[in-house]
Amino acid sequence: MKFKRVVVTGIGAFTPIGNNLDEIFENLKNGVSGCGPITYFDTENFKTKFACEVKNFDLNKYIDRKEARKMDPYTHLAMAAAEECM
């Protein structure tokens, strides 16, 4: 098998413990948990009431509102993370 080289040109991530690399790294070092009450939908009919949601994500900073309506939330996060990489 022939190995190929990989070059990392940027890193972008939106996680339950932070929305930029510095914040994520600090929270990892400090043992901060990303778990909390579910806020995206009503959990009355579900047993589980907590999850690890991405918090304080400002979609308008990365994607035009009209374009964002054509995408699902996972795509919003992927597009924003890709832009953070660049």
C-alpha cells in the first residue's frame, strides 16, 4: 500500500462544549460537560430529557438566511465548520 501525505490547512468545529477551537480546548481541559436539558423540541412525551446540543450557534454569521432555509441543521453546522476551517 502506498501512503499519501495529508496537509491540515484549518480546523473548524461546533460542539456542545464550544463553538471555536480555543473554547473547546479550554472546556476539555477544565472537564466541562456539554450535557443539558433538550431545548430544540418538547420532551414531554419522551423519557430522556437531556442531550448534548450545540449552544449559542449564530447561523447568520455564516450563511444567508434565505439559503439557510433550504438546509437542515446538520448542514448549517457543516457549512459553518467548513468556513471556520478556511
